[in-house]
Amino acid sequence: MHTTDQKEILSLAYYDHEDKVLLAVDCIIFGFDQEELKILLVKRGFEPEKGKWSLIGGFLKKEEDLDIAAIRVLHHLTGLHDIYMEQLYTYSKVDRDPAYRTLSVAYYALIDIGKHDKELIKKNSAQWFSLKDAPNLIFDHNAMVERAMARLRRRALSKPIGFELLPEKFTMRQLQKLYEAIMGKKLDKRNFISKFNSFDILIKLDEKDMSSSKKGAFLYKFNEEKYNRKVEEGFSFKI
Amino acid sequence: MHTTDQKEILSLAYYDHEDKVLLAVDCIIFGFDQEELKILLVKRGFEPEKGKWSLIGGFLKKEEDLDIAAIRVLHHLTGLHDIYMEQLYTYSKVDRDPAYRTLSVAYYALIDIGKHDKELIKKNSAQWFSLKDAPNLIFDHNAMVERAMARLRRRALSKPIGFELLPEKFTMRQLQKLYEAIMGKKLDKRNFISKFNSFDILIKLDEKDMSSSKKGAFLYKFNEEKYNRKVEEGFSFKI
DNA sequence: ATTTACACGTGTTAAAAATACACTTTTATA
DNA sequence: TATAAAAGTGTATTTTTAACACGTGTAAAT
């Protein structure tokens, strides 16, 4: 408590008459199910807007920074650690939350849709929606999702973040479908594969995935060490 | 006061026990002086860190959203309205400000360095620094400047925001020097001009600028209407 | 009057990257 | 053993980017 006391003493002259606000953290959680991008939403359990769909969120606590708060919120809903997450934007319209002056810092997260704790999300009345038929969301959460989607699209072009959305082993076709979903357009199979191979950051396994064809498709892994080494040598991922 | 009362009543059950914080807004103000990028800094007039250089900032007020607060802060220092401004990132390390738990939302702004109110900035003990020899800044302000620079570099490639930093009329050479400053590398004169001309969003004036050569250099203006029309037709600025 | 110095303005060619495009292979199942 | 369904693979064309050098106009100096 010492530092807090000291802070409060120091603060009297300059800070104390300033307005204080509540800060929320809201997370746009993306997943990918072989065909399309999905987001995880919860049915809100309290007023205002009780019963409507919303992003998962929580309030920033005194002893946390925003990244920690976002991780806490995400972990609470999915049971997952070590998730790719990025701060997106801070929303501050005066009446965005009709109940109280609250600002919200939006984060987006990419998760392997197969890995989260299904019990936990059921318990939290959460549900995956494909982006196309997601319900209308409370407050400014629709705008948050749109901004997250735009950011994801941009990032996916310059960083191999797509791997966060895939299982550890994946086929070239899955990778391509993911990029098609992110970029919102069809890609040419041959061009896509030869471009990706030119990066030389994938490991081709001996295993095949037999679930999608009779012939079977080779599985690949992302070679993160090699990627990092290449980046240090000046390589930049541009798809 | 009615809405405030109502808010406070509604809020009791769900919001009242949450921690509240102070929210600051800090602005990275970029200018361009024919040769290099500069930022406007102020000597801080109060504790903590009194006398050190910092970004200009202020606290968010109850009745403002962040954009409005950033505009207010900027106007207070430069006297300027209608400035290009963009929210950058929210900084939240628990001890970023040793005096009080304060988060800061950073904004960056682009201004025509010739236009601001020189009296006003003197009165506020502010000063322009070239990015290279800017002093060390308080708190996490150095990180803010770096992030702003990275954002500016990225944005300048996909939007013609450079014009915000130039006077209304400019020469091709000035435009090129600005892009060189933003991108941190020399560009080829012929390639630069022919690329820019291919966009067809400049108006060549009959006037010449005689200040930099005996021959004189034609002045240009940015054709914003034409640019906007083109964007609507699907044109995208990529330099 | 002539020369000098200085930035202005302009086009072509070669290399690299992006795009368009179609057939053979494999194998489970009918 | 014929079929169906996805896997896997290479080349030619177009577009974009990068590299590169010299004549012009004019004020100032001689």
C-alpha cells in the first residue's frame, strides 16, 4: 500500500480534480472452421441490454494493464493461455454505454477453434457465429468487429498470423481457404502454393490428412524458428 | 443533469464497484520543414517530471469523447482547427505515470508547419524538434513517438496524407522530399514523378516557386475532389 | 556579352512480380 | 474395373518496379 499512498499524496495538486472514468476491455475472438471465419459472442447476462449478444468484456482493474486485462477476460471465457492478441482501438463516445460513462478498449484475438474449452463457453452462454450471420450486437460492438476484421485483413498480408487460427498441422488447402476467408476472395491454387513455398517457412510432414479426399493431402507445420531467423535476416512476409 | 442522474441509478448494481481511472490524451504532432520531419514538444510545467520534455497532453473530461479531447488539446497549443488526426494506441502500464494511475490514449496529428500560431507555442514553452535530435521524453512518450512514426510510414503508403504536412501549393521536389523523410530513404526523381502523375490527383498551376532555383519549379495543388471521386470508383492510392 | 552554376524536367529499357490458365495423379467406392 | 473427387504440378503473359543520363532555363559572376 505504500506506493499507492505515495501516489495519492503526489497527485493531490495536479490530478485530483480531473474526471475519472470506467474502462472496459472487449475482445473480438476470431476462429476458423475450415470454411469460414467465426467470432465468439456471449449473451449478455445483466442490464443494460440484458439478453442481447455482445463481445466478451470486462473492466480494467487497478493493478492490471490493458493487455493483462484482455488476457484475463479471454482466459475466463475460453480457458486458453498464450493467445495471439492485439489492441485494436479505444471507443469513447459519451453515450456508448447508456448506464455509465464507460470507455472500451477493443482487443482482437486469434484462436484455434478446436482448442478452447467447450464446457466453459457453454457455461458462459457463448456461441460461435460465422461473420456473415452474426447477430446485431450491443453498443458499438458491431463497429468493433468491423474494425477488427479490417485489421485482420491488413495484418494477414504482412505477418503470418494465419497460423494462429489453424491447428498445428494443416493442409495447403486449409491454409488457402483461410486466406480466402480473411481476404474475402478466391485465390488460385497454383499461385497460392508457389508463393507460399517461395517463403520457405513451412515444414512438409510425411503424414497425410485423409478426411477431405481419397488421395489424401499432405500435412504441413509452420516453421516458426525458421521464420524468425529469416525475419532477422531482413525477410518480410508479404502475401 | 437528468441523464447523469439516471445513469447513476442504473449503474449502481453492476458498475459501481469497478475501479475508475484517469484518462489522458497525448498528441504526437508532426510537421515538415522542407527537409525533415519534426515533432512539437513542450517543456512540462508541473510535477512529476517538471522541466522535462514531453508530448502535449491533457485529461479527458466527462462530457468529451477522445477525439474531441485530442482536438481540444491540439487547438490549445497550436491555435489550429481541422487538423488531420488519428487515434494511435492506448498506453496502460500500471506505473507509467508515477504520480497517479493514469492511462493515456495517444493521437498523432499532421500539420502544415507554416500555419500554427507561433506566439501560442512560445507561450506554452513548446518547440519543434527534428526527429533525429529530439530530446528524451517523459514516461512512455518515446514509445508513443516511435509508434506514431511507424503508423505514419504505413499510412503514407496507402493514403495521400502527406498533403496534410505541406502548404497548399508545393513543388514536386518538396513532395518527393516529404516522402523521402517519411520513408527514410532516397527516391528516384523520375520514378517518383511518373508514379505520382499516373495517379492523376494533382493540379499543376501556372505559378512557379523561385526560391530554390533560378529556373523555378512549377507549383502543384492536391485535387481532393478528384481524389475522392476516384476512390469511390475503386481507385486505391498505393505508393 | 559570355560564361558558369544550379536545380528543373523528362523516357526507355531491363528485371521482377503477379496473374491467368488445364491436365494428370491417386484411391476409395460404386 | 469404372467412376468420382480432390490433390498436385508448370508455363506463358502482363504488369509493376527499378535503374539509369542529359538537355533546359535563368540568375549571377566574369
